[in-house]
Amino acid sequence: LLLRWTMPVYTLDDLITECSSGRSRIDLPARKKRAVYADAWESLNRWVDSQFEKGQGVNIANFCKITWETVARSLSGDERRRPYFALHDSFCRANGLPVRVKGSGAHPDESLAKCTDINFSVLAIKYSASLTKDQAFSAMRDIIQKLGQVFGSGRKVVIDMHVGRLVARERKVTLLFDVKLERFVDRARGAE
């Protein structure tokens, strides 16, 4: 009898634990380091929420773009939008993940809502209770690097975000958006 061995799902808690217990760019005791990583992740989520509330998206350098995509336009100019997620090609190549091929469903930028680039000073000052700019930068860099390693390993990943769940399986990554995002759709229509 052959038993199938399955690895447990990799979660946000695993991500924070691995970032805070291994080599990192943050020079603090493990318990304080864990709090910095958790605060950085929460700050990122608050920032994404604030951008979505404005009908805009985010561009997280060397990682991904999370925004709104225009899927239909009526003759009167009304737009129908839905949330959009894509990993950056550089992130995919660096971690052995499938890269989107141009012309095979890759979305033209004109169908996407305006995206704001990540700003670590803003994350630290506006969306965090205690982070410095350097801590926000270092923590997010470690988190993104660890996510790339885990995604590239083919493990099953389920990481909760405010806007949905970041899910990976067999090196395929997607963001399953929360149905509650409908509260932002009207704002997204009116933006820009």
C-alpha cells in the first residue's frame, strides 16, 4: 500500500516565523523581529486597502501588481471593472515560476487602473504603528524573497490578505479576491 505524503499548507504564520527565525536584514531579537514582520505585512495590507478604496491599484516592485481591470465599456462611457493580479516577470524568472507570454492573455496597461508604487516611508509612517522606513523596506524585501522561494518550491501556499488570499500550488500563483471587494467597485468606476 502506497501512502501519499502531503506537506501542510504554508500560511502567513509560517511566512512570518521563517522570516523572523532565519537570516534576515533586521537586527533585533527574534520576538521583536517577528513583530516587525507582522507589522510590515499588516501595513502593506492597509496600504492596498487604501488604494482600492480610491479606485486605484498598487505596484509592489519586484513582486506584483494588484489593481482594477476594465473589462467592458458601455456606449455611455460607464465601465465595468474587476480586481486584477499579476506577478512581475522579474519575480517569476528569479524564482522559477511560469512567466506570462506577451500576447497570451497578458493585459495591456491601458485596461488597468492607475497604480501607485510602493513607498516604504508611507508604509512606515501612515500605515504602521511602530515601523521605521528601514524596517518596512527590509521586512518587505525579506517577505517577498521568502515568498518567491516558497512559490518556486512548488509547495501549496495560502496567505491571507485583506483583499483576498494569495494562493500557490505547483508553482502557479494567483490572488483569489474576496467577494467583499464589491464595496470598492463603485469607487473604482468613478476613479481616474
